Amino acid sequence: MKRFRFPLLAASALLVLMACSSTDESVKDDLKNAEPLPVNFGTYVNQGVTRAGTTGEIASGTNLKDAGGFGVFAYYTDNVEYSGNQIPNFMYNQTITSTDGTNWTYTPVKYWPNEYGNGANSDGVDMLSFFAYAPYVAVTASTGQVTGDKTYGITALTRNSATADPMVKYIVGYDATTSSCVDLLWGVNSTTGLPHINKVRSAGTGDDKITFNFKHALAKLITTVKYDGSAIDANSAIYIRSVTITGFASKGMLNLNNITANQPLWLSYDGGELTYEGMTFNDGRKDGREGATDGAQDSEKNKMINSYFVQTNLSTFGASGVTNTQQRLLTNDIYVIPSGGSESVDVTIVYDIETKDANLSTKISDGTTAGVSIENRITKTNVFSASTPKGFEAGKVYTLNLILGKKDVKFDVTVATWDTGYTQDVNLPN
């Protein structure tokens, strides 16, 4: 039990009395540092964040404020260190916003506890621990459920009564719209690479600002395709049916209290060990030759590939198929939950080569035109076998270029951080 612990208003009243009656300058100096000090925040964006409904990447505080700011969990633990089994009793999903991208504000304003272990104020200390994520989403505090669309991006947060580390549930966006691709960030102390844990108000007169260095919790995947060689004959066309990429998770739960410096701590969506099932991207057609069953095509999750590869008009046969010019396969960049380099990345591509031929009784995929449609399926395992580590890592951009050849499929892989990178060529054997 602490012997001297004044409530905030009582401490302020004591300041007034001492200022009027005391002539002891040393006592004045001790007590003036107990004046109410607001908790302030600063940010550094480690390049790149999007919010559902917001297009483009964010590489500055100005862009971050346009995306809605960030959310903060704060725990007051008195003179006991943070242990992960307390509730967020100081701030819960506090939205931090800015009008200029530099100065960040929130309401209601909270103040640092006055006991900081100095002078005559207390024989103990008061500690606060801070955790942050971006972009901010509104939730129902008692349940942690996002109040808006919960089908992708950030879908839930730890509820306000949970005695646990703050968590962010996340599902990879799967439709072909920019707003579904949400780049999740979490904040750390730039010195330690870990959250701001067990912070104590300083004895000086500084502002004790909590500055978050935001890090990417996801990897970014870009996929392109082309036909390797001269232009295909005018009577033929190539259509992508599906691409399956493994080595990442499509849903999970991010613990904002990471244990390894600057590395995200991912759990399964239910809080267990994360599994890396990957995802199959289908073209969305329902004509029977998808590389998957028609039933699978009915799922919205399986309609992610750009409709650029769907044959829609026979008068421009081949125009919507693969050419010998490199083109984007997926409409948008996809943000995926990485394995931290521990999982092999395998790629399976299914594509059709269709040829119009009036002498045939069979039809191509439009169901009308005479011709032949040949399905091709090929898999490349461990496409990053020449690199260490071999799988997806948080904060890196992976460009997977699918190259369809006359005899085989080749892969050209570019891996980069949001700042720098390297290139890895991967070719299939003849």
C-alpha cells in the first residue's frame, strides 16, 4: 500500500497552496513536475498502408491521416509490470487522428499518472503500456467486432474486458476491388522494435511523447503473366483458369505485443498456431473448364483474377487472353499473412490453349464456336529454393511473373522490401 497517493485534483490543489505559502524552492521544484501532463503521440510510417475504401499506399503521416489515423490500446498497471493478463483500462481502441499528418490528437485526453518515483510524491511508480495498429477501425467495445464490413481486412479486435494482449483479427481481401486490399500495420518503439511497455512519466518537464514506428505485418504479392515467344496464331488463344499459391495464410490474428524485434507475431484466427494454406485464384467463369469445379466458381472468394483473362467477345478472339507482353494477372496487389520465411512457396497454374477449327465437332469455352480447348496444369514447388529464407516475409514485395512457354512454364520472381530488394529467377525443367 502506497503511503502518499494524491488524486489528480488534490495534487493540483496542493500545488496552489504550496505556490502561495512555501518558501522552500526545492519542494517547489519537486512538486511542479507533478502537474497534469497529457499523453501525446507521434508517428513514423514505415511506408505503405491502405484502408478499406481508400486507394493507394501510404508512405507518410499525411497519407496515414487520410486513411483514418491509427488505434491505440493502453494499459495502466500501477507499479506492476505489464504481463499480458490485464485489461486495456487506460485506452481502448482510441482513435488517433491528425489534420496535417504531423500533430496527432484524440479525445478524451488522458494524463500521465503523477507518481513517477521522484522527490516527495510517492514511494512507488505508475506504469503505462501502449500498443498501436493502423488503419483505425471502429468496433463495438464489449465484443470487439468491427461495426462495418467484416468480410475482409480488419474484422475484429480484442474486446475491452479481455485480460490478454491486444489482438487484431484479419482476413485477406479476395475480391477484385482496391478497397478490399488492406495493408495492416502495427506500431513499435523505434529503439527496441517492441511495443512501448512499462512507460513511466519522466521527472523532467519534457512532453513524454509516445512515438510509434509503424511496421508492415503483411507481405505484398504482385502477379503477372505472359506468353514466352512470338505472338500466338490468330486462331488460338490462351486463358488462365486458376493460380494456386501456397506458403501464406489467408486469415489470422495479429498480437500487437510482438516478442521478436520488428517482427509481427501472428496466430491463427482462433488464437492457435497459424497454418499456411495459401489461396487459389480463379477466373470466375462457369463454363466447366476452370481448373476447379463449377461449385467452387460460385464462391465469391474464387473470383479474384482480373476479368481481363475472360473471353467475352469472339469478334476479338484472343484479345482477352494471354499475350507475349507481360501483363498484370491480378487487378490489385494482394496483402497476405507471411510465414516469416519458414514455409515453402509452391505455385500451380491451370490454363487453356483454345484453337478455333471449323472441322471439329467440339466447341471451345464459349460453347458455340467449333474448336478444341486443351487444359494445361503445371506445378512448381519451392519457387524460392535459391533464396534464404525461402518463404514470404513481412514488409517485402513479391512479384511473381508467370511465363508460359511452348514446352513448359517458367517463373521469374522478384522479391523486394518496400525500400530495396533482389531478383530471383526460377525456371521449370524441360
